[in-house]
Amino acid sequence: MDPQIQGALVGAGATALGGAVAWVGARAQARAALEAVRMQVRGQRFDARWQMRRDAYAAFFGAVEEVRTAVAHARGVQAVYLQHPGQTVGDTPAEARIAVAEAMKRLWFQQSLLRLSVSSLERMSADSLVEQISGLVRYLDDWWGASLRDEPLTDQLDEALRRRSGELIAVIDHVMQSARGWLDAAPDVDPPGRSLWRRFLEWYQERRLRGTLD
């Protein structure tokens, strides 16, 4: 073969090979850029979801504390009324009880918002706390009704109300610690493909190393 022709063929082949390599490199670079954009969007979405969950928890626990405070205030108002009929502490017993009802409505609303933002296990924990608070309100009403009728069970109901109030503080703290653990674990922001059980084990081991679990 003529050396000039052979050289031209080699040159053409090298050019074609170079073009192919450049095309493959450009394609790989484009894929990498697209994946980077996807990861950025995914990260922003996960960040937004984490913030949404955190805000939902904050509003929920704020509503919980509002109900607990309203119940304590109502009991104080009612106790003063029983000891000194006709006297009030800012509110009448009826007004104080209405405040409890309004606080419960806000709690149920925040509970509904929280349920839209968290996992099923977190919903169960929040629902259990709301049930505990509803029980406390029922104790308040039972004690108030028995007190007005001067029934023999009044003192027992009063003691049960006090005990339930104290227990509720511990329950709130437990649920709050659980919520903090869920937010720290952030299962919604882990890379796809990892099982919930694996994420839980990693979270548990990390908490053990930090000494935050008994």
C-alpha cells in the first residue's frame, strides 16, 4: 500500500478514535452533571421534608404544652371556686374549661398535620400521647363533677388527677426524646436502597456510642 495512503488511513482512524473517545467522555461528563443535579434536587427535597417534620413536631409539642397548662389552670380555678364560692381567679370555672376545650381543638389540628409528615411508628407515638392527654381532661371533668355533687369519691378522683398529671410529664418527655431520635436518624434523607432496619441499627449503634441510650 502506498505509504501516503497508509498514513492517511492511520490518521483518519486516529481522528475517528479520538472523536469516539471525546464523545464517550462528553457523554460520561453529561451523565455526571445530570446525576449531580439530581442529587442536589434530592438533597433539597430531603432538607425541606426534614424541616417540615421538625416544624410539625414543634407545633405539636407546643399544642401539647398548651393543653397541659390549660388543664392545670382550670383545676386551680375550680379549686378556688370550691373553697370560696363566688370568687374567681381571672376566669370562671366555665371559662377555664372552655379554654381547655379550645386548646384540645388546636392539639387535634396539630396532630393531624403531624400525621401527614411522619412515619407510621411516629404517628402511633403521637396518637398515644394525645390519648393520654384526653384521659387527663376526662379525669378533670370527673373530679369537677364529683366535687360539685360532693360525692365520696371526690378525694380519690383528685388524687388520680394529680397522679395522671405527673405521669403525663414523663410521657411527654419520652415521646419528645423519641421524636428527637427520629429526626437525628433522618430516615427520609438516607440514600435510596437502604432498608429501614439497617438505618435503625446504625442509628441505635450511634446513640449507644454517644451514651444516649440505657
